[in-house]
Amino acid sequence: MADKKIIFVAFPIEDERQRDFLKGQSLNTKCPIEFVDMSVKQPYDTDWKDRVCTRIRRSDGVIALVSKNTLNSTGEKWEINCAIAEKKKLIGVWAYTDDRTYPSELSGHTIIPWTWDGIVKFIDGL
């Protein structure tokens, strides 16, 4: 992993801690990665969607943290659909080892177990 990559992280707000673990894992390995996201705790408005799309467009790829919470997360689903519309490389990562709830928004996209090697392989392929 030579060049710094910008990775947008889509996740349900209920899985914010998992997002923190992902960001922390990259710091521990001193990888040239910048994770960005647009987590919010208030309703989504047009301005939020415009800002999310801009960040997704500027990213090299998108990682969606996938859990049972994804099924009810309108924000994460919207981010995933925006990434698809922007033709960004997208991968799902299971947020928990015992939760394999598959959201339809990721049909046709790979969802991998949470391993640093798997995440780095995706990033290296960008």
C-alpha cells in the first residue's frame, strides 16, 4: 500500500463503535489510509445528501460495515446507493462475526469477514 487512499465508510449509527475500531485498526498499522464518513444523529436533509455525495465522489472506494442494523439504516442504505450511482468500488465488511444479515442494497457486491488482510486487499485493488 504505497499511495494514501481515501476510503468512505458507510455504517448504521448503531454500529458507530465498529467504525471507530476500523479507523483505529488503520492507525495501529500505520497504513496510508484516510477513512471518512458522514455520521449524523439527526434527520437527513438535502444538504447532508449533497455533502455525502461529494465525499463519496472524492473517495477512492467505499467500505460498508454490514450488520442487522443496516436493514433499518436509511442513511447507510442511501450512502451505499450513492456509491453505486457514482460507480465507486464498494465492498461490504461484516461488522460482527455472528451477524450475517444481508441487505439487498449490496446485491452483486462482495461482503467479506472483518480481517485486516481482506480490507487491505480491497484497498490495494483501488
